[in-house]
Amino acid sequence: MSDNETIFSKIIRREIPADIVYEDEHVLGFRDIAPQAPTHVLFIPKTPIATLNDLQTEHAELAGRLILAAAAHAKELGLAEDGYRVVMNCNQLGGQTVYHIHLHLLAGRQLHWPPG
């Protein structure tokens, strides 16, 4: 894989399967294959950006679209009133394992901090 090529790039291109639950022109949302809560959906930009550190001012709208997509999906599933968590990890010590920014939507059970 090239520097910008990740498993998420292959999901965007439909080269590998994913349980896609949300899609618009800029964002793709799909169920996590190793869920940490009853609802665990990843929202990714269709534009590859490796980490939060790589976001630039011109990406502000795209970053906002990730958050809005997660909130819309939570509402659609009836999770908004009870609550949900959104998480973005950055680099190794932050828990990032795929170097294509992504937002985790977690819901469906009481979530604790720190996670565990």
C-alpha cells in the first residue's frame, strides 16, 4: 500500500466489504468490525487525511461534516436522547490504528470514562 493507502481507502472504493450505514458526497459511515458498544459506527472522510495533526484550515468543513454525520445517524437510530459518545484517536499513543482520520460513534450502553 502507498503512504495514503489504507483499509479505509479500499472500503471507499468498495474493494473490500463493509456494513455501510451512512454515505454522502464527503463522508462514509460503516459498522466497526470489532464493536466496543452495541452501536459502534466509524465515520470517515472520502478524502484521505492520515491524522488529526494533518488537518488544515481548508479541512474545517470536512471535519464538521464527520461530526454532523455521526449526530444525524445517532438521531436516526433513536440514540440522541439517551446519549452517545464520539471519539477520534490521533497517532499510536492516542490509539489510532488506521492512518485515515475517523470518528467513532459509540452508543447503546452506559459508557464510562476512562473507557473500560
